[in-house]
Amino acid sequence: MSVTLFLPAVLAKLAGGNAIESDGATVGDVVGNVAARFPGLAARLRDEAGLPYPFVTFYLNDEDIRFHGGFSATVYDGDELTVVPAIAGG
């Protein structure tokens, strides 16, 4: 399945652009594929166990994956996955 992963500007520089095409049957597969291709991005998308950080939200076609199985959520050809890291400051 070809999925487009959209990254915010702060992460896009680690992958050479804000949109990356990737394959996989689940969100976890897609993230794993991208992490393997862009090692500098890997640690910013998931923890050492391969799980999403609580402060990084993934949206699959505008739906928060936490409500649809997390990294086990099924993806289909043409789906869009968007990464939104938490922003803190004061």
C-alpha cells in the first residue's frame, strides 16, 4: 500500500521534504519503513520499543490513530498519515 506521510517543518529537514511516500499494511509498518530509510528521523517518531511517543500524534486521514488501533491501524493505498509533535513553551 502506498501511503503519504506528512511531516512538520521541524522534522521534514531530517527526511529531505515534508511528504514521504511509504509502503506498509499498518501505520506501524509505514513508520518503520520511514524510520529505516531516514535514521535521523526514527528516534523522533517512535521510542526504542517501536511505539509512538505520547507527545507525538499521528493522524490517519485526519483521524487520531489512538482511537483506531494506534500503530496497528490498517492503512490503504492512497491514505495520508500526518505527524504532529507537541509544542511546548511559554
